[in-house]
Amino acid sequence: MDDLIPLFVKIGLSEQKAKDTAKNKKLAPTLETVINEAGVRESGCEKEKGILLYSLATTVTKGALEHVPFITKKIMNGDLKTTDQVSAAIKFSEAGFNEEGFDAATGVGVVITAEQITQAVAEYIEANKQNIVDNRYKTLGPTLSNMRKIKALRWADGGKVKNEVEAQYLALLGPKDERDAPQKKKKEPKKAAAAPAGANKKTNAEPEKKLDLSKVFFEGELGKLHKPGENPQINSELMAEHLKRTGTKVVTRFPPEPNGYLHIGHAKAINVNFGYAKAHNGITYLRYDDTNPEAEEEKYFTSILETVRWLGFEPFKITYSSDYFQQLFDLAVKLIKKGLAYTCQCTGEEINANRGGKDHGERKACVHRDRSIEETLDQFMKMKEGRYKEGEITLRMKMDLTNGNPQFWDLIAYRVLYTPHFRTHDQWCIYPTYDFTHCLVDSFEDITHSLCTTEFRQSRESYYWLCDAVEVYKPVQWEYGRLNVTGTIMSKRKILKMVNNNYVSDWDDPRLYTLVGIRRRGVPPEAINSFVLELGVTTSQTTIEVSRFDNKTREYLDKTAPRLMSILDPVRVVLTNVPDDFVEEVDVPNKPRDPSMGEHKVPFAKVLYIDRSDFREEDSKGYFRLAPGKSVGLLYAKHPIHCTNYKKDADGKVVEIECVYENEGEFKKPKTYIHWVAESPKHNSPVKLDEVRIYERLFKHDNPETVEGGYLNDLNSHSLEIVKGAIAEVGMYDHIADWVKKTGGKDKESMRWQFTRTGYFCLDKDTEFDADLVKAGKVKEALKNIVINRTVSLKEDAEKD
């Protein structure tokens, strides 16, 4: 069915999805029929219509099959525009098909305007307002579900409806705050009620117990792996010697190529290799696979080690494939002497053609394959002596051209390269390939479990072949599914292009899913490890929505990050009924409902600032924040404030709000509370933030590479907003002082906060401060340039394709 892959790609399927579809014996012929009916076998079609054709092929029922030509025609002429309409068409066809009623049943020609969506949503919210006000954002999910049941919105664009619902919720309720944070139910409420204060710590620690490394590595396929000594060898003495050297320990390795920065997928590889060994009381090597001097740089070696340690793992030993260049060379000579390798002077094109070419035709032996052992040895020595040009000659393994596995088609073992090596400099001008190096170095290091991703599955047999051919200890290779995340690019080449063309600032740009970028954004390593482990380790390739990763980050930060009141868009508030020198100190918990995290003091004064989004010039029903003639609570303050007036500048922008502090008379509990920051010079309040960087998704779609024109056409021009003029309360000084005391001021991104009602944030590496001054208690003087990164919002962003 491989001939169908190009056909499926023509209608907009990614190459991988086209391959998977072609393998599906039921779906492939159905999709081919649909494409033929659409008349786009040769020309292909735009991706939007291709999605609908694919949806038809995947969901059509037996009862609707005879009507596929009609439904296909409706898709191609633009009558059916959504997968929802295609589903309705299939359902209609099953129930007794007639052309006259088709359009009405499938929404053909129905246009729902933005005004109609706004009106329908408003009517629903008005009818359910009391419940929504009482239960706030807990009702958002059910509301979105009920939208599809509204007759007026039956054929409306789902994304537009979702955006309108969320916009009207925001207008009614304001941004999410502590009241909207999900509260985990206690399993033993009676015991919890009687427990002492220290029980909070125990409760907070419970989720961590679920992430027991040993449990992950004793379950599923990993739990079935062999024990050291159980894997057969070509010679039993090889195993006996191996066990003497290892003492029957489990030995794994993490073998990255030092030609780029690690990405989120590597986090899984690190956790799998280090985690499996740790669970079995074994050891793990960090081995740099440095066999390609053309692409390797010192900064990559350094970054890889730093990243492994940042994730919480320490290698048993740090090694390099180049440590074994002489041993590898000696085994190449041994392979030649056994008649299992030959020097080949074919071009790359000739080698590919002899392997059957791109059409996988008949394979044939290279003209050099029967070269004598003596001549091969002579030429291989001349390769080592630098007597051939690059690309002029290679050493190939003599394997099995009749085997259906491409990894047996006489793989290249050595090639000529005159680029100086980072470590061995110009000592060598021939370098072993991955296919020759990997299994042999695993053998040299007595690896018991060579764990790698499934793209190396075909390499498993050639891995074993080579170990047996040169008669060395043979480890076991086992493959697990790699981790992919939607909405990003992992390719080193493509990231480099974005860096070089200034689409991103560097490899550690927080919008990238390189591990250095994720780290700079403030994502804790524990959240990454937890995310990887909770996905499990199976042979299935995993593609995870980025929202799941963000949720895991929020979950960890919610438990660990201190709270801080910060205003991104401040507007001045003056309390007109208190003296000019009025100031009180207010105790603010570092985390509400968790006394173990402590508290700090902030000033409450005559002049304070609130976020511009928390004030309206005109009040409206169901709005509970500040407006003229209205009161609102201030978090942690004793009394509410009541707005009496406001002032605007020449451009009509509100610049000052006059309020009365309701500290006299009967206390009336406000319906909602907002955050604030006071102005008090003697407290060094507010803290001025030089720059707050709000990061959004770098790409608009989940799979940027499938977008017409390529991934660069999918870049989100609003993926970075730089906010100037933001402020924070003085608790920031306390938090930074405590953080410097614990860390010495290293790893700036590890100073993390939840900005109340706003999101999770961290210090950026561009922040400048003097750690010695901080330790001396002069935090304000120590901070010279405060740059803050948003790690993740308080909730999943609504703007998603």
C-alpha cells in the first residue's frame, strides 16, 4: 500500500499520518475511493477539504456508503465546510436519504454571524446567571457543552462560540482568582479535621508518592525485561567475564550526540535510562556520541551535562565514544580479516541505487564487495593515513543484502573526514559511524540494557550481528516510544534557522521546547520528570498536547511557588478619607491555606495601585469589581474601598481613582476581592519591574510543519509581549532574600512565584543583582534590573486552534 502514501499527502495529510493510513487495510481503500470520487487523485486539494475527505472516510458507516459520492460532491463544492456537517451528512444518509432534505439536515448555506453568537451566549448566561455567579469558573465547562444544544448555534463555528463564552465570563466574573483554583478532595475528611497543623505538609506531599520511580520501571514492558546475565551470547565465556566486571549490576547509558541542545523528548530518554538503573540499584553512564566532528561544539557538551544534572541525575561516569577510537579501529580490522567488511569506492548515489533506490527495487552487490581481504586491509590503512579524499572511499560491513531489513544492506562502518575533532584533534582522519560505534561501545562499557526509541527498532538485529561478528559481549537493545509535544518544532536544523533569522532570541528562548528554553521559562525540573513518568514507558510513540505539559507545570507550581501581588497594568488609587501619612502593615501568607510556607508583611497606605482590568467607568449588572459608586474588597486588607470619582488624561485614559476606605461603621463583606500594591517610600514599595515578558505559543497550530508554506508561515506574531511599568509588592524582597540564602543566587529561573490572579512567573537570566548585597539585607539596592518571565498562565489559554 506504499503507493498510496503520496496520494494521501496530496490531500494534506502529514507524511507520518499518510504512512499510518496506508497501513490500515480498512481505511486506506475507503480513503482512496473518496479521493477518486472527489476527482483530486492527480491534482490533490487544499488541506481544509482534505481534512473533510479524511473525516468522511474514517467515520462513514455501512449504511451511508452508497451515498459517499453525493457527500463527497458536497464537500468539494463547498457546501459542507466542517467535520460536524460531515458527521450530520453521514447520520442523515443512514436515516433514509433524500436530496431535498439534505441541506437543511446538514446546515448547508446556514451562516451564523458574530452578532448572533454574542446574543445567544448572552441569553444563556442571563438565564443561568445566578448559578454562574455563585460557582464562577466551575460552570465554564458545562456552559461550553450546552452551547451545542442551543438551536441557534447548531451550525456556528465552535472556536468562535468558545471565545465568546470566555469573553462574556471574563466580563461578568473578572479574571480567575484563588476561588477558582481546583480544590482536591480529602480522602479522609474526619481524620484531616482533627489532625495537627503539620498534617498540611503530609497532605501536600501525597501526590509526590504517586511518582515512585521503582513502580514505573517494574510495570508493563519494562517489567518484563531480562535480568543481567539472562541475555544469550555467542560464547558463554563472554557473559561470565561481563558479570565479573559488573557484579550483576544493571548498567544503562544516556548517549546524546553533542551537536545541539537537548529538547523535551530527551527528558524522557534521560528519565528512562537513569530511572531504570536507579530502580534496580544500577548505574548509568553519560556517554557523548562524538563521532561526527563536523557538528560538535564545546557548548553542547557543557549544556548536556548541565541539563542532566538540572533534571536531578548524576552519571556514574562521563565517557565519550572517542575514548574508544583505537578499540573500534582494531575491531574494524578484525572484521576485515574475517571477511566481513570491504572498502567501497561507490558514490552515495551508487550505494543508494544498489540498495534498490527510492522505489525499493532489486538490490545488488557493490562491485567492490568481493574485494580481497588483503586489498581491503591495505586500503583501510591508507584511509587512516589520510591518502584518500573525503567521500572517495568508505569501509562497509558485509552483511546480508537479501534480508528485508535495510539495516542489513552493507552499512557503512568508517568514512574519511578531515575536520579536527573536539577532543582528539587531528589524531584521526577516519571516523566510525553510529551503526558501527553504538553497539560496540555499549559492549565496552558492559551495558546491560541499551534503551532507545523505536526508530532504532530495525537496528536491533544489526546491533546484535556486529557484536557477534567481532565476538564481544552483546547487550540487549529495547525500544520505547519517543515523546513528542504538539505545537512546537524539535528539529535542530529548523530551530537553528529560527535562531539565525531572529525569529527567536537563541536556543534558550522560552518559547522553544529545548530543555534550556523550558528551564529559562521557569518550568521546574520536577514538573518535567513528573510529566514524563506519568505518561508511562511503552513501545507506542506518544504525541501529547502541550496543554497537558502546562497543566503538570501548574500543578507543581501551585504546591511550591509563593504567592505575590503584582500589577502588570497599574492604575493609581487614592484613599481620600485617610491622612496623607496613613500606613498600616498587613500580614500576607506566602500561600493561602498553607501556614507551613510562612508569611510576609506589606504596607497598606493612602495611595495604592490596582490592575486596570479591575476598574470600569460604568457599572453593570453582575459585575462585582471596582466602579463608580461601588465597593470592592482588597485581598488581606481589613476593609473594602468604595469608588467616589476618577480622573482621565487628555487621551481619555483613566489615570487616578478616588476611593473611600470603609473603615468606619458596620462591616459589609464584599462580593469579590482584588489584588493591589501600596505606595510607601519608607517600605520601598512598590517594587518596580523593569520588564515582564509574557510568552504565548510560538506557533498557531498543533502541527506547524503541515501548514502551507512551511513552519515559518505558522509563527505566532503575538508569541511575546514585553510589559513595561509593572510593579510588585515588597514581599518580592523577602522571597528573593530567602532564595539567595538557599541557592546563593544561582539558577535565577528557580526564583518562582504565582502572581495572584495573573499566572506563574520567574526571574529571567537577564535580571541583574548583587548576591552579596542581598545577603547583607540590602535587597532593594542589590536589584539593578528585574526581568520577569511568565512560565504559564493560571489556566489553559483559550486561543487555541
